[in-house]
Amino acid sequence: MQINVKIGFLILFSRNGNAMSADNPLLPHRNAIDEIDAAILRLLNERAGHARAIGGLKGTGAVYRPEREAAVLRRIQDLNAGPLPDEAVARLFREIMSECLAVERPLTITYLGPAGTFTQQAAVKHFGHAARTQACATIDESFRLVEARQADYVVAPVENSTEGSVGRALDLLAVTPLQACGEVVLRIHHHLLRKNSGSMKGITKVYAHAQALAQCHEWLGRNLPEAVRISVSSNAEAARLAAESGDESAAAIAGQTAAELYRLAKVAHSIEDEPNNTTRFLVLGHQTPAPTGRDKTSLVVSAPNKAGAVGALLKPFTEAGISMTKFESRPSRSGLWEYLFFIDIEGHKDETEVQAALAALEKRASFVKVIGAYPTAVL
């Protein structure tokens, strides 16, 4: 009798312990998921086959088309009826496109290292995990490798919502031959990390980049008022120091990528003072995307040294009804008390209205450089 009971028990339960009886309400859903998974796999490989065929037709041309990717992601979000949120759908399809691009040719993306920085996270967000990210010791090196065609694209931070612009990146934008062909907007979450322990007890020093220390100033003052704050070259370097220094009293402020890379425990989550802390990055390469209908154009200009010159720079855009999303001055390296103005406008440089405004601007400015025209970030 016991044997029969055991046999019946085994028949009614699957290997993972779930009931397999005919009246189990989970079975229809699991069977449907299995069928859907098989269909997804077949379609993904079919898509990869088309990507490979497109790569063959392109020959030596660029395999990555920013305007095409932006159009695909926006179309998918428009089609999305849920329950998956639009951001999740975009993330999934970006990874699909990343893997399909790798079938044609894997991309190499440079960024200011070391590994585990928010800039690397932005590169992965934009290009997916199939792209190869290459850490560089300086932001200048990350640009030079792409300029020399030893890498395909560089991702560089240009401004943070709380700490302002990244000066060295702006300096390079003014002189690089590279063209901005995309942008990434990344929500920044800072975590307090520590080796072996998830407790704040005994922390006497905190490593972080100067901007991260500033962005977490109030939280540190409330929770670790006695801890020494030590500025280092990057948050990833802070995480490395906390992981490898052998000092059990050391902690670091860094993001999720660095926490995983250096196997640090999270002592506190999202300790940034500003809940909407966001960094904007530009993607630069050797191509100019075609207009998509939802684009930005980035410029750097200088004005002649005379009264009303700055107002004259803006007039072509206001007269054309072109919205300006950024206007920032930075000292020029060419002369004392001379300034460059970094401007972002809505629209693509090849659109008729924007072309006319740029032509008028060139007559008023002493220097005009189009940094690039590119699709606005898909969030």
C-alpha cells in the first residue's frame, strides 16, 4: 500500500515539486510559456540571419545606424500594450539589436575607466552587452582611439543634473573631428559599499569621486559625520580601493556595476541627495545619422567681442521658432576673457529650418562648429 501511495505521489508531482494533475491551474500557462519561448528563439535566430545578410550587403560600411536603432526602439514602445513597461521593452530590444549587430561585427566602445564606472554603464545601456567596452586612463585617450579608428565609438559624460557640465569633455568636443551621433541619459544611483559587511559600524573613511562626494554630502553628514571623505579619480577606483586595500574600515560610494565587479556588499542603497540625479552622455564616432523627426543638434560657437554679440547668436533660433535645450559658456583656451558657447537645439542640422538658422548664425558668430546631429535619447 505504501509503494502505491509513493508511485501516485511521484506521478502527481514533477521534478521541481509542482503538481502535475490535470486540474493544476499552472499547467496551461507553463505550456504556453514553453511554446512562446520556442517561438521567440526561432524568431531571434531568424532576425540574426537577416542582420547577417544586411552586413554582407553593407560590405565595409558602418554596421551601426543610430537613426535606425532609435526608430526601432520608438516603434516598439509605441506598439507596447503592457504589462511590460516601455523602459523594460526598450532594454530588451536593445540587447536583441546588440547581439544581432555582433553577428555582423562586434563594436568596440571606449570610455573613461576604470571598469565599473557610470560611463561604462551608459555605454552598455546604449550599445548592449554584446559590444566590447574598452576602459581608458583618460578621457583624451578615449577620444584618440576612436579618432585613429582603433575603436568604433566613444561614450563621454557631458553634464550632470546636479553638478553641471564635465569641463574636459566640453573642451574635447570643441576640437575633435568626431561627430556626435547619439546621446544616453542615465539615472545615477550611488550606493555605499563595503567589503564583507553590510553594516555601517566601524567605517572611518569613504572613497569616492569628488562629484559623488558632493552629490551625497547631506547623506554622509547625517549618517557618517566622523568618516574621512577621500576623493579619488573615479567611483570605480573607490570601489577597487575598498575591495583591495585590506582596510576593513574603508567604504566606497559607487554604482551597481562597480559593486558587482568588485564583489562589495551594499551598506546603503541610493544615498544621493537629489532623487532625480541624472547624467547625460554623448556618443561620438565618424558618422552623421539621418534625421528621424526627433533629433538634437549640438553646436559650439564663439561671439565677436562687442556689445550685444551673445544676443545676436540666439536670434536666428528664436526667429525660426527652434527650441534651445542647452546654452552654456566656457572659457576659450585661445585668449583671455574669450568664451565658447555650447548650444543644443531641437531638430536635425539637415532639416530646412535648422539649415537656415545655422546659415544666419554663421554670419553673426566668429566661430561655429556643429558637434553633431543625432536622435534624442530613448529612455
